[in-house]
Amino acid sequence: MAGLKLQSIVKRFGQIEVLHGVSLQIEDGEFVVFVGPSGCGKSTMLRIIAGLEEATEGEVWIGGRQVNDVDPANRGVAMVFQTYALYPHMSVEENMGFGLRMAKRPKHEIKERVARAAEILQLTPYLRRRPKELSGGQRQRVAIGRAIVREPEVFLFDEPLSNLDAELRVQMRIELSKLHSELQTTMIYVTHDQVEAMTLADKIVVLNEGKIEQIGVPLDLYQRPANLFVAGFIGAPRMNFLKVRAEYTAENSIVIAGPDFPSRPFSLERAKSVNLAPGAELTLGLRPEHITVCEPARGASTLLIEVVENLGDLTFLHGTTPAGNRITLNVKGFQNYRYADAVGFGFDANHAHLFDSGGSAV
């Protein structure tokens, strides 16, 4: 096992710079997820770690040694790709042991490593089968098994579940989490799916346009997003954003107002700094589960329902306010709300978020 460090990594393709001085420390045994929208640079970072891409500038360290000039095969990493890349004419056993055979490992060692990996991944009954005789989830487990038998210091996963259906994705997330608990090996996982990030990671790295927006444990990113991008990206459905203004500020507190609700106080005990003048433009962030529904009342905030999603245990209400703000909120259980119904809504300021005009959390 080994930790990993990226130091001021820059990557350019011609004149286009896709990574802008990324620095990151990953501890030995951590499960770290790179998450972000398509094109943010997460797969490029993974390929630089693996040695499949060369960093234009910066250093890559694995297990205490700099590996910029080390061949991919000698970096102590194993990569699982989005596509299974299994040899159709080989059995499961042969696919899993292929890399070791190419490395000219002894036959008895290959057999032992493959058998051990197959047991971990519950593939023992399928060792004689060909890939066409397997389900999508079983094929992905074979691809993971091919990485396990190499006994790498670092596992790299590049969106390995994106080709699976919803049920298999859930099953494979559980399998990967169990695998990490058993192997206790450093794992780096790339996805654009924030649900995968939240459920798998010890630590999440949120990327946007080639830069790290925030690093933290899943709950911290959810409860204390550093900026508007992280707040909007982490969470499903996404956080609601409303434009408000500062009416009055004092030490650790502020009174805010917006077109959809009257003035109300807001505690800033969590704030990094309070430097807001009255009239300052702000963005109020409210997660759907932190908005409460009530009967419409004079002077209260009102939502005109456009779409109702009844999911059994939860009901999502999507609509617009009189000021034209789009809001999503949820209520517990099955509800009888319908299109064009009007409901009142409010929020607890203890669970709300404020962002300044530059998008940083206040």
C-alpha cells in the first residue's frame, strides 16, 4: 500500500491547458473520489497518475518516490477502465491472470492469486466461462479481479460503473466498498455521478475546469460547501438558489430579504469572515429537504407547483415563486399535491447557506 501526492500538476494539450497547477495529498489506504462535470480534468488526472499521460509540469509521487519518469507497469498501480476490455476468447481465469503471464510470473503463483481474487469477488463458479457468458456486473468484477491479482499499491478506477444499469450500479458500489474494507489499499475513483462519490468516498475531490474547488469528507462537502459550484453539484436534487440582499449586518449575524420572503435574521457563526455592507447582493442556498411546506398565508412565501414526483417515501415538488424563482422541495411520504396547486414554504436559517457576489460561502 502507498500514499500519493500530486504537486503543482499542469497539463496542456497544445495551447489548451486542462489542468491548472493541481496539488493533492492522498493518504495510504484512503478511498478518494474525483468528481466533477464532464471535461473538468478528472480522467486526465487519473491517467497522469497511471503514467498513461505525461504531466506538462509538476510532480507525481507514489509511496514516497517520484514517478514522473517511471513506466506505467512499474508504478505500482492498477487501472480499471470504463470499458471492461476483456479478451473474448479467454476464460475468466485466463483474463484475470493475463497480466501476470505477460510479466512471466510462475504458474503456481498466478493460479493462487487468481483463485484468491475470484473468492473475494465471488467469481469462483465462473472461472471457466467466457466473457459472453457473463452479465455486465460479472464482467466488471472480472476487470476488477484482473487489477487485484497484480497486488498494486494504488487502484485507479475510471468511471467503472457507467455502462451498468441502475440496479447493477448500486450492487457494484456495495461490492467496491466491501473490497476496499477488505484490501485496505489506496483507491482513487473517477466519476461524474455525485451519488457514487457520496456513498463510496472517504474523501471527495471536487473538480471544475481543471481546478480543485473543494476537498473533504462527503458530509462536510454536503453541509459546508465552499462555493456555489460545490453547493450546486453535491446533492440530488440540487440546492435551490435565490437572490437576496443584506438589509442589516452585525457581529456574527445578518438580516436578509428577498422578493419571495420578508426580512429575517440569519446567524453567521459559521462564517469565515463577515464583511457585508447593507444592500450587498447575496445568494441564499436552500436544500430541498430543509424547506418546510405550510398553508399559503398573506405575506408568506408561495410556490406554484408545476411538477409533482411521488416516490413513495418522498414527494418532490417543483415549481416557481411569484418572483420567478424556481424551487424544488421535498415532503415525506406520498402526497396529493397536483399541478397548479399553491403552497406556502419557509426555511430554517440554521440549515441555509449564504454566498457572496463572487460565489464564495459567507
